[in-house]
Amino acid sequence: MSSKIKDPDTARICATCEHAELPDPGSGEETVYCHRKQIRVPADQYCRSYSYDLLKRIPGSAHASVPTLDPEAIDL
């Protein structure tokens, strides 16, 4: 996948990089292990070898609401 992000809402952070190994969700750690550099780095930073991994994206609540229709507004 290309390292150029088309979506402006997606932040370039190590937590969404394909080279990062994320910690367990319940551990409370704010660092990730970078397989590229072989070190632990803060999850909110990124480097020149950043490459976006769509599977590590955490969906936001901005698109979670589904519009509902009022049954009285529909004429049959």
C-alpha cells in the first residue's frame, strides 16, 4: 500500500504503520515496537519509513450514526 494517505482525517502515527507491532489493548502501553528500527517508539510519532496499514485503523464515531426516517413523513 502506498505511504501517501488520501484521507485527510487519518493521522500519520506509528500506531497505524505497517512496521509497528501494537501492544495488547488492556496493557495501557503508549509505545509500539517498530520492526523496521528494532526499538520501541511512542505510538503518536512517525518516521520516514512510515507506511499506512488499513487494518490497524480504529474506526471513529463520526460515521457511526445511521440516519433514521420518520414514518409519518413518508406518504404512500
